[in-house]
Amino acid sequence: MKEIKLSLFGFGNVGKAVSRVLLEKGALFRQRYGVEFKVVSIADTSGVVWLPEGIDLREALIIKDNFGKLSAWTNDYEVYSFTPDEAVREIDADIVIDVTNDKNAHTWHLTALKDGKAVVTSNKPPLAFHYAELMREAERRDLPYLFEATVMAGTPIITVLRDGLKGDTVERIEAVLNATTTFILSRMEAGLDFEEALREAQALGIAERDPSGDILGIDAGYKATILHCLAFHPLTFDRVKRRGIGEITPEEVRRAQGRGNTLRLVAEVEDGAVTVEPREVPRRSPLAVESHENAAIIKTDLLGELVIRGAGAGLKETASGVVSDIVKAALKR
């Protein structure tokens, strides 16, 4: 049995979902892959809990759910005030897992790689701005750097582009990659104006308190940038042409409906160019998604059009992508 030590950064909703999967499927991972996962550290914004012998994930979840922060765990564990870079350097782990929203996380991802540790992440900005540097370091050290959950949650578009089209040349990708904007536009089709639809999305927890990352197309732009890096060559987010949905009016929605179309925030990715903007999509198009679904149409020279459609948001769905990468990284250690 191979023991793999994990260092988890981020213990919000996604981090807790990942921990639950590791708990619930531990027997499956032992039986199917011969791998025993041991979480040796967990970090949230209040501090870092570190135990080389392994942390009790059930207890960690209880503490977080009841007190909202790991620093409340002082009776049983010492809580350290490490920065992420310090934690990566200090803690002996095989895989560093980043499920934070730290926009500067590329610095400690590089630290992990230079220290011989694999990295699994759902964090988009490090890749959207520093893809080439991160991949170069990972390849130089022959270490896994995996990021399935950055785009379309657990729906494996990253795996398809990275490993599944070895003989194909990708010509174009069109995709709907942000579930929040899909919800808002769908509610506008039902008669709400933009502000009403946004408030409903926030009340349901679909949109953040600060929804600008979604409605301005930033989130979709990050994801489209990552797809470009995989399908063509490295490109940074500042090259993306972007227009969000904030200026969409009920009249525009009705006109699209009258033509048998629907409005969606569409990312178009071609060699050297990434555009994110609202577009009319025929109702029968794979891009006419609803709810939390995402969809992508990948056009290649050999395969023609490949449609990938599935969950693009959700805690279990995102955890699926993260845990799948954890297993992949473990099998390469």
C-alpha cells in the first residue's frame, strides 16, 4: 500500500467537499489504486493545522462547521500562522492541493514544485497569468501539475485537451463556461430584469456577494485562457477581449427569443485569440445550456466537432475534478 501525504490549502466549501470525498472513498482508493491518503495539514484563513501523523478529517469538518475556523481547534492541535509559502516549505507532503482563491498562489505553487511536491489546483488565476512558467517548472522536475477543476468543475475537458487529442489539431473552441451568467440570463428570459435576476442568484447562493467576476466575464475569461494554453500555446488573461452581461436589457433577451435563440456568455478560443461576450445561440445548439451546466464545442481537423457538456459548478462536481487529479498525481509518485 502506497501512503501519500496531502497538504490542503483552502477549507471553505470546496475544501470541505474534497475532504468528505477523501473520507468516504478511502476504501475505494485503497482497493482500486493501492493508495492510502493521509492529510498532514489543512490551512484556512485563520491558520494552518499540521500533524505529521495525519489529521482526523471528520473532526476537522466538525470544527469548521461549528466554529467557522480551524484556529478554534487549539485544544487538540497547534495552529500555526504560516504563510502559504512557509507552509509549503516546512510541511513534508507529496501533493500540495490549492482550492483557494489566492490570485498570487503561483508563487507557492512554484515553491512546491521546486521542493519536489506535486500540485493539484482548482485556482484559476495562477494558470491564467503564469501557465508557461508553472508548466515549465513541473516538466523540468517531472512532477504532476494538475488542474482539471479549473474549467467545467469535474467535467473532464482538461483531460480531453491534454491527453485525448494527441493526433488532432484543434482549430477552434466555443464554450459556455460560467453558470452564474447562464442562470441570470435564463431568469431574464422568464421576465426578470438584470438586477432582479442578479438578486435572485445571490439569494440562492449562485452569485457571490460581489458578482463582478462572473458578470464582467472575468471568470469565463480565466477559463478560456486556460483552454487556449492547452489547445494552442501559452497566452495570458490580459490578451482576452471581454464583454460581460451587465448591459444586457430585457428587450435584447426578448428579441433573441423571437428569433428562436437564447443569449449566453460565450467564450471563443482560436489560435492567438480569446473572446468572451454575450451571443445569441440557437435553442438547439449544445451551447444553449441551462442551470449549472457548461458546454464546449471543440473543432479539430480530424475529429470534426466534439461536444463536451456537463456540470460546470457545484461542490461535489468540483470535488470530483480535484480528487481525480489527486489520484492521478498519487499514481505518478
